Amino acid sequence: MSQVIALVDCNNFYVSCERLFRPDLQGVPMVVLSNNDGCAVARSAEVKALGVKMGVPRFQIEELIEQHGICTFSSNYTLYGDISARVMNTLEAIAPRVFVYSIDEAFMDLSGLQKNYSLLEFGRFTKSKVEKEVGIPVCVGISTTKTLAKLANQGAKKYLSTGGVVDLTEVERQRKLMAMTEVGDVWGVGRRISQRLESMGVKSALDLADADPKWIRKHFSVVLERTVSELNGVSCIPFDDSPPVKKQIVVSRSFGERITELAEMRKAIAGFITRAAEKLRKEGQVAQHLQVFLRTSPFAKSQPQYANSTSERLVEPTDDTRQLLAASMRLIERIWLGGYQFAKAGVMLSDFYDPKLQQQTLFCAEGESRSEALMATLDQINYKTGRVQFARRIDRNPWDMKREMLSPRYTTSWLELPRVK
């Protein structure tokens, strides 16, 4: 056994973040809602026990909310992102290699550790350290491939007797857990594929592991064939601690209220560009292509419909918010039409370059390298306070996302720090 991988997964992450500064909510049924307070995107164990499904619209569970006193929150992505960074920093301090898979999941490379340490004890140490230093409960699954580590993590969550940590490096234990796991619960097996597999008699993860790889490839795909290999302890998914740079960045939003005036749309686009530029700088890239798009609601059949987009290739790649703002204002004027009620708009940056390797134009002055110091200072201030904005960007607008149950940004805003009376 040469490779050992652990998957650390935060439990009900959004709910756990909200409870971190509200200990009075422990044991209270909770739901975190999506943009515009539309659907349930996170549910506490108490809410799951009531039968509330993931993604259910809020209006469909109004009676349950009232009947059981379910506490509802708007998504607080600023808070969740910062808490996630703290979890990942804690993991990086105890493991040689960490690959952040999502906002609440990370793989750790523990290869070679088993020679001197008990993997089960290390998993318990990891769980305890994250919960002590960050306050977020996690489960840890350990095995020899990413797919098996995911399976081990599912077992750690499902079976309370495990204490939230499962070492699934032994083949006998792997097969036992696979026999208890439905094929649809295997990482990478979607609903449609699981339905086809079940119709062919492949109903458990163990059935899939024992299937002929060539047969799987013939009737499904090489991707599912790799899943079969992973279930049998053959690593086919690279650890990937250096994920590829994004090829595009999209920032868009469905508005809380319809936009009917160009001035309001300009403000919205300015906000999207500001956020997109921040993401671009975080990637360490510059972009040369900018697209702006808008549309009315396709569900409002009684209203006139209109959707359009336009783009521009910039003279020189940039990550400067000011240059991107100027370009976006030109673009939105090209496609704007009055007399419509716009429900959504957005921007997309693409055609990325490494700023250290890009070829500058003939007229680019050496001292004008995208105002790096200014943008870095702006990002640093906004990370701490979120108060510095460009003139076109207004912090509050009637068409902003509905976030009527938004909790404070406890960890990133001085003005929203918890107060002890």
C-alpha cells in the first residue's frame, strides 16, 4: 500500500458556520437559503429528519417552518468563504499535501504516514484539531484512492459508531462497506447512470467494483471504468494539488426586483465587474476578453421577452478594475433596450494570460503595469472591511439579491464583530 488519501468533509458546512457564533442554535432546526432566499441549500440534521429535501423552494415549506420553528438564514458567502479558508489552513499545517476540492472538502496525501503512525489515530487528530481551532465539525475518510476515501467519508458520516473517522485501507473493510452502499452513492455515479446500472443488476457499490471493466466501458464510459478501478484500489484520479487555472470567470445574478432603467443596470454591471476582477487577481491572471449579457425572465410569459450579449477583445490583457469597468459600460450600452423588465445580467472574463509572460503592446509604458499596487491595496482593504468601492458601484440597491435573513460577517468586518453585553 503506497498511496494513502484522506478526505476531510465539513458537516452541514453552511449550517455549522451559522452556529459557530450562535451556540444557542445548537439542536435547533435550521435551513440556509440560496440566492434571493429561494431554495434550501443547506439543512441541519433536525430539518433533514423532517423530510425537507435539498433544493426545495422556501414557499413550499412555509408551514413546516412555522410548525417546527425552523430557523432560516440567507446565504452568507463572505462568512462561509473565510471559515473555509481557516479550515484549509489548519489542514495544510498538518499534512504535506492538501488539495482543496470544494468550499467544505479537501483531500490530504498521507502516503508513508502509515509506517510510523496509526491512520485511524491521525484521522481522529485531524478531526479534533479542526474542531478545536476553527469550531467546525468534520468527518474524515481514509483509503487508497480518492473514490474509496470518499466512500470512507460517507461511512464516517452515516454510522455514528465510527466517531466521524473511518480507516478504509484494508480490502476486507472496503468490500464490506461497498456491500452496504447503493451504487448511486458512489462518487461520480449520477442519478441517470445509477438507474441504468440498477436495471442491469448492478445495485451496490460492491456490484460495481466486481463488474467487468471492459463491459462497463462498452456500455457506459471510460470515466465509469476508472471508477471501477478506483473501487478496486487502483488510483486513476491524480491527487492534483496544483489545479489548472480557470479558463473563464462568470459573475451573474438574478435580481431581487426587475431592472427597467439603464442607470440601474450600469450599477449592477459595475458590481459584477468589480467582483470578477477580484477573482481574476486572486487567480494571478489577466484577461483580454470581456462579455456582458442580460435577459428578461423566461417565466414571465405575459411580458415582452429580450435577451442579448456582446463582447470585446481588449487591446491589452488586464486585471485592472477601472479598465474593465470602462469596457463594460461601453458594452452594456450596445445591447440595452428600454421597455423591458430585466431579471438577470452578468459578465464573463476569458482569454487569460500569465501577467509575467504576456507580450505588451508597443505603446504600453513600463510604469503602467496594470496598477498592481493600487489593485493589491484595494483587495486588501476590501477583504478586511468591504467598504471601498468605485463610483459607479452602489452598495445597496432595490434590485439586489433578497437577503432578508442575512447573518453578520463575523470574521471579516470590524463593524459586524460579535458584541458581548
